[in-house]
Amino acid sequence: MNNRNSASGINITSPINIRIEVNGLLDNTLSDILGGLSISNTTASMSYIEGVVADQAALVGIINTLFNMRFPIVNVKIKKNTKAD
């Protein structure tokens, strides 16, 4: 099975740099349970979670954690592939 998308160069088992936007304000102390990613809040009751995750399985785990905490996910963006060329 080929797990690589040749158009984007993203591999499901490679580290990826992500940004997740959620509705609601996250406390910075939640960074540890969100994979050590950085958390920033806006004045419009939105939070951004950013950083590098180990792979897409780790990303799914973070999304599940946010779901279980009842934070609506507004957007998930892969900022860039962290794999060295």
C-alpha cells in the first residue's frame, strides 16, 4: 500500500507542522496533553494550536482530545512538510 500523496509530498508516518483553530479559549497549561504544541488565544474566543506532530496518528490523537474536551474544531492546516529534501 502506498501511503504517500505524490502531489503534496505528505507521508502519514512523517512529522508535520500543523495549525489547529478551535472555537473557545484554551488554557496554556493544556499544552502537555496536546502533544506539547503551543497554544495562543485571540480576543474573539478562538484558540490556535501550533507545532510539529510526529505523524498523522499523533494529529488524530490531538483532534480526539479536543473533541473529548468539547472544543469545536474550526480548521486544521498542514503548514508545511518537515521532512528534509
